[in-house]
Amino acid sequence: MDQETWKFVMDYLSAKENAGGNVQKIEQEEKKIQEWLSKDPGHQKELDRALWLWKHTAALPENDEWKESFNVIQASILQEAPQKVINFKLWLSVAAIFTAAALFTLVYKVHQPVLQQTSIAWVTKSASSGKIINVMLPDSTQIWLNSGSSISYPKNLRHADLRTVMLKGEAFFKVKRDPQHPFVVHSLNIRTRVLGTSFNIRAWQGHQAEVTVLTGKVAVSRDSAGTQSIAIHLLPNQKAVSNSAKLQLENVEDARTAMGWTEGKMVFDQLPVKEVFETLERRYTVKIIADQSFKGCKLTAKFNNISLNEVLQTLQMTLDIHYTINKQTIYIKGGKCN
């Protein structure tokens, strides 16, 4: 909110507080503010913010950061209206509010998240091992959750200025287009922002995150200690890979392979064998114990919705392993990289 608008709103609030029972004066100010609100839907939010600051700055901050601004405002008041009697207590509040506006990030952004955390209820949906579930968000966005993944979103998502969700694991998104309310996904240390598109996010704890775009345009940035990096923009058949140092843009031959898991497929493209085993554990609800780490060993393979035994037989031939199954635990011995 610019300073001219602040002054207009403050005049309205101070007149209401000091009208002294003058109904006509109050009605005049009410009419002015209603005309102002009718000009732009965004003015209501600005008025709400001003009311919030008016309420929460009745007591001045304990530190001295506001004093310089207050002295400037006080001098300006005395120059503009030397004939008027200044209500010092009132203008002290006004000064604090103007200072709060100038130091908006120190007042509004500090207090507001606390209010949101205590007033907004969040919903979490999870896909257990061996299951893939479909979640329809309140804004009609569709999400497919891979086994062992979860998505959290606020109950008021459909009415939020910024549609924010939090992902753990892997999910495919078909976001309902709404240019006025961007859709943001937080997963591991990356932030994905879209207006309406389809994309896959793979963000398993302990591994590099990937965002692959099927349709539309996606902005991806890294979040390190609350600081956002410069975003990279992805188009269809492109993906962002987050390693320990930076985000890297890569072209992919067919982005649809990234969401093949939604149809029961498993596509491994030079994926470390350790991650292949983790994928099998989530998919088939098993535990895999190997007598070696397979460090540096990667696998390229495609499985079209087949049984665990068929997958293991393929791995046996590809990696030269020997395996035994005891209930839900698979023991792997030997093996080598080709």
C-alpha cells in the first residue's frame, strides 16, 4: 500500500475514532471509504491490512527503530496544520502505523504467518506401500500419489491467494488453471510454481529431487534456509534436477515416462541400484537386504505392471544376483555391474 493510500485510510480511521458522536461526520467518512472500496476489489484487502495494523500498533514497539519515522511525521503534521490542536495520543498511533507500513516485513510478515498457522487447518493424504491413490483438491486440481508418498494442503485452498501444498515422496499433478491464484508445491528443498499445467515431482528423502513437465510452463527454484534461488523455467519434455549445489535443466525424450508409475509401470533410466531397490520396496511392500552396496551401479530397465518375481528374475540376469524370499523380505547375494 503506498503512502497516499495509507493517509487516506488513516484519515478515515482517525475520523471514526474522534467523531465525538457526530453521526453526519461518520456517515460522510463511511461514504468515502465505500466509494474507494468499490473502485478496486483489492482495496478491501488493503483496508483489512490497515485495520489489522491499527489494532496491533496501539502499543509502540519497544525498540527505537520507529522514532526517526515518527519525528518526520510529527514535523510534517505541525507544518501542515499549525492552527489545529493535535491529539498527541492519536497521532502517536498513526505514526506507529505509518512506521509499520514502512517496515511491513518487520510487522505484517512477522505476525501474519503466526495467525495463519493457528487459524488454518491442514489436510494430509497418504498412499501406503503398494498403493497409488488419486486425490482431488478443493480447487479441482488432481494429484496421483505414488506408494509411500503424502500430500498436505490447507482446507481453504480453493479461496487462498496462493494455492500452497507440501509433498513428501512422488506425485503427478494436473493443476486446475487459475491465473489469479498460482499453485505452489514445496518438496524437500525445492519450490515449484505454476498457474495450470501437468508435471511430475520426484522428491524422496535422501535423494536429488526432480520436476518433469508434461504440459504448460513451470517455475522451479531452490529453497535454502528460507531463501529462494533464481527460478528456472521448464517447458514440456524438460526437467529440473536438484543436486547439492544447484538446479540443473535437462531435456528429456518423452516426459510421459516420468509418470508411467501412475499406470503401474516402472521406468529406470540410469537409476542407482540402491534407488531401484527402494522403489521395489515401496511398490511391492517388501524389505530388500543385499550383501553389498552396489555403489556406483546403475540400471536402465522398463517393467510394465508385472509381478515382483518377474522383476527379480530380470534383475538376476541383468545384475548376476542370487535372491531368496522369506515372507516380505528379499535377500540378495552377489551381483555386479555390466
